[in-house]
Amino acid sequence: MSRLAKLLGITGTPGTGKKTLAPMIATKLGLQCISLNDLAASSGALASGSTESEVDVAILRKKLPRMLPEPLLIYGHLLPYALGRGSIRKVVVLRCEPSALKRRLVERGYSHEKVRENVEAELIGLISSDSLKVFGKSNTSEFNTTSSEPRRAAASIASMFRKSAKPKPIKDWTLSYDTASKLDSLLERGLGRNQPEPRR
């Protein structure tokens, strides 16, 4: 088992609650908490003059093992792309119902393109799928943050990390968007066109 296998991780599509919940969960577990975006910035993995969304994952992946204390809770949407197989003990992927996620991202001022990109990723469970491939089924769980109160959500997720509970089936949001009209409503209308790009 590698040195990094003592790590715990929180990941998920932007807008699912990582930045809010991860520090709360870390406090409950008595762990240090580090943002993957902050590590990308301090490691030189951001393109010059870029936003946090423009991360050179190859650079980050190369430098990351030397930057992490242990034990640690690390969070970020790039987690399955920055850490390799066997590198983390357990990961919880935060999920959010796509229409609720769209509202959150529009409220943040995300551009039309970024809202659509992230809503599509959540709809098909992209980060969950990639986390399963990288970290393995037995090490990957999901938590639905759509209507969860943050303190209760943090307590529930901390409990998931403490226990060796069998992971629940991956959430399939596509079952609720099974017609062209539903998909059009989700992906095309009211997505906040012409709004400035935020830092993630």
C-alpha cells in the first residue's frame, strides 16, 4: 500500500458542496483539510494567469505525492485525475440533482458554457464513474447533497468514512431526464448566458 493510501477524499462536480462540507467533515474526523485547487496553485500546475479551472493535471499528479502530509482529507473535482489507483483509502463523491445544480451554478455567475458542461457531467455521473475506475468500487461512495443541511450532511459523510459500510449503487440521474424536452429544459434554457466566468 502506498504512502498516499492513508488519504481520504471528497470529490464531485463543481457546485455539489465540496468547499463547504470538506472542512466540516475534516473537523469531525480530526484531520487536516486541503483543497486540490490550492495545491495546484502552490505547485505551479496552473497555466500562467489562468483561473483555477485551468490546471495542468500532469504537473499536479507528478508533484502531489511530495506535498501531502498524512493523514489528510483532500478535496476537489480533479481528484480522480490527480491521484492514481491505490493512492487513497476512501473517497466520497458528492452528487446533486442536475436541475438543482444548474440553479446553484447560475447563482454563482457561471457562464452558459460552464453551467452546461458541469450539469452534463453531473447528469451522466462522470466524476463518479472516473472515481470508480481509479479508486475502485470498494473505496468509492456517493452522497446526495441536493437537499441536505450542511451540518447533517457533514456528520453523515464523516460517519461514512469511519465505517466500512458497503457502498450504495451509483445514482443515475438520466432516469429522470428520459425525453428530449426534459433534456432541452435542463441543458439549454435559463443557463445564465453572458455572465462572467468565476473562480472555482
